[in-house]
Amino acid sequence: MATASIITIGDELLIGQTIDTNSAWMAQQLNKIGVWVKRRVAVGDVWDEIWTALDEESNHSQIILITGGLGPTADDITKPLLCDYFGGKMIVSDAALQNVKDIFTKLNRPIIERNLKQAEVPDVCTVLNNRRGTAPGMWFNKDGKIYVSMPGVPNEMKGIMLDYVLPQLPALFNLPIVYHQTLLTAGQGESFLAEMIKDFEEALPGYIKLAYLPNYGMVRLRLTGRGADKVAIAKEVNEKFLILKLLVKEYMVTDTDEPMELIIGKILRDHNKTMGTAESCTGGAIASLITSIPGSSNYFKGSIVSYANDVKENLLLVSADTLKTTGAVSEETVTQMVKGAINNLGVDYAVATSGILGPGGGTPEKPVGMVWVAVGNKEKTVTQKFQWRFDRQRNTDLTVQNALNMLRKFILLEQ
């Protein structure tokens, strides 16, 4: 199997100012075509450290992918370093120069000398046009190894990977067929599922692996088969996948690798139904996820973010007596929020959230992490209390995903 190393460059990565999402995305894409990512390395904007990383990774991998350090400022040293490393000299790429001019023309902005220098590249590289930005990618060959340098801007890196790198690697290496099948479960943890399907997992052949991917209180189960015969490996993985689905059918949400917001959208569209949200502690996060799906206007009407109690009263018609006696974080409040959202938004289904996500605001009776969620329609409402134990962001994410899963189950049971 071909192996790859990913080198990400930038002081901002080392100090945590920027989160490295590039490596994860590249690793996922490489895995899909049968390239094994052996190492991932982050280095700062330091000449000697970048040089050493290139030397070191060439000892481990056949493919070295590099992101970062290609900008127009003084701290972007990747391009001149690569020129020295591969023994070249800097020239102007006509194609890269035209790309820079085209971009600035479309933006109706003046071009300065610093922008034009983006078109300079080592003469020993193959230039990879960057349709999404001004810094071109660069492809080098040395001692049978492939090195590809790309911008650190995620959108630009992805464009070069999709346009050039991923299509070319299969022609250069004898890559195995990699075939995945994924399902999503909810309601049981990773350990319980592992025990439940232990015999199935132990009986899998060596070329088919089962992976557990827990996230937000749910677990994805992924079967991956590797081999030389695409038809044969797909057939066998599909057969094993059918068995796996039967074993976990009680907890299975979907047998496709799709996010919950897309699943909800498909269900609503298939049943010609609409939804809205009444959110307090999640602050519109559920609505944001739902509307991230193209075409969501067909089934999503709107949201009322009732963070304050007077908004709950005035817009969702939660009674003042309820807020006084049971409080905003209560079963009674979220039940009334659902009813208010259905009436005011004119939807078939609504989901409501109210809780204390932290880090402060808790009491002995209602500690940090307590959340009430309600889902319902005009005839019926279902509620559930959750008690999370993480930081504010993770508590929010857990609330959102579990609220969506409650809505999914509610809609399906009502059909």
C-alpha cells in the first residue's frame, strides 16, 4: 500500500490559534483511494524545521503533502525553501500569473507587486492551478518520492487536491480497492455495541475491518474492505453489512453515512411535512444545522430563539406562572414552547430546548448540564431530560444532536 505523510506549516497551528482541519480532510480523502497516511506533522514557520521535516518524512512515505506558508507575506517561507530543497530557481509561471490577474479583475481590485509574486514558482516543479486563490500548488519528484505543496487555506487546498492530486495518485501507484459501508446508531455507547457484536467482529476476515466512530452520544459503525477486485470486495462487504444491520437494528438510525440534519430533511420531505424550532439554550444551533442543507426551505419554516423569559412569554406563550413555579429549565416550559412554535410558525412539528449549558448558572436543583428537550405536533408532545457533564460547546452539540434524534423518532412513530 502506498503511504503518505502530511506536513502542515504555520506558527498559528502550533499555538492553537488555528485548528488544523486540513490534515483530517486530506487523510480521509487519501484513505478512500487506498493511500495509508502514516504520519502527520505540524511545524512552525522556521526554515530548518521545515527542511528537517521534509527529510524525515521522505524516509517514511512515498507521498509527502505539504500545506501552508505560500502566502504573499514575509513569514511565508515555504516556496523559497522548496526551491532550495529541490535545487531549482524561481521563475514566473505564465499560467499562475494569468490566474492572479483574472482573480483581481473579477474582484475589481488593484494588483500590487506582492500579489504578482504569487506567480513565482521553482522551475523544477509542475504548477497546479489554484482556481480558488492566487497561490498555485507545486508538484515535485525526488528520488522516487512525490511532494505536493498547497496553500494552507482549506478551501484552496481542497480544490487542488480534488482537481489534481487525488485523480493522479491512482495512476502512479498500485492502490488497493477501498470500500466502505457505514451506519449510524443512537441510544447505546461504544462499549455496549462492541460487546453486542463481538462474535460478528471476531469472525470478519483480515481484509475487512470494523471501526467504531462515537460522536455526540451516537456511534457510527463502519465496515472497510480492501482488496484488488472491486466487485468481489464490494459484494463481501455488503453481505457483512447486512448482517451488521440486523444485529444493531434496535439502535440503528440510518444505514448511510449522513448527518442527522440531512436525515431529518429527507424524512420531512418524504412525508410532505414542515418543522420549526423554539430554542433557548441552543441559541439557534438546531435551526442553523437544518438550514445548512440545500433545499431545506421546502420543510423548514423558521425559528424563535427565546433566550430570555419575556420572549418565551410573548412569542411562545409560555405562561408566567410556569416560568415562576417550575422555571425556564423545566418539562412544562419546553412543552409550552413546542405548542407556541407550532401555532406561531404554522408548522407540523417543532423541537424546543431549554437548559444550563455552563460553565456557570447551575444550582443544586438544576446543575450545569441539565437540559430539557421537547418535540411534538399539534396532538402530542414528548419530552426528555438530559444531564451533560462537558464544556459549554460540547453540551450544546450533544443537545442539538439528541434533539434532532428525538424529532426523527417522533416523526417516524407518528406516520
